[in-house]
Amino acid sequence: MLQSQDAQIAAAATITYNSHGYAWYMSESGQGRVSIADPHAYVTDGSYTKIDALEAKAGDKVLYGDGVHSAVVAGSPGWVISNTVPPRSSV
């Protein structure tokens, strides 16, 4: 698993799409904002292969946290690009 102690915020989080929508749809199409509840259909469609995290290179998609989060590997080793849905305020 790729890990980093630091995170860099590139833009504010949004509820328009989630991490799966970004990694599995938007990073490919470059358009549309979608939320994907379960990326299983993308992961198992035969076009992706499971590799060791240390083999991941820029542009590869990663699924981690027991499948609850997706991201795209950035150009720098250990860095990923993703979206984190902002926390809901409690009422």
C-alpha cells in the first residue's frame, strides 16, 4: 500500500463526485461528475490487473482501505490524486 504522512490539498472537496467516480470514470473520460458506490464492475472487467503497490506508476488506479477509497497514482512516487467527500455537518 502506498502511504504518505503528508497530504496536499489541490482543491476543495466536493460532493459532486466521490473517489471511485474520479479514479474509475473521470480520470479516463475527463468529463462528467459521477459518484460510484462500488467500483467492483470496473475492477473485475478484465482490463485491470492486480499488482504490488510498489509497482504502481503514474496513471495507474489504486483501490485501498478494503475497497472504500480509489485514487490515481500521481507522477511522484507514493502520491495519489483523489477526491474526498467533505464531512457532513451534524445537526
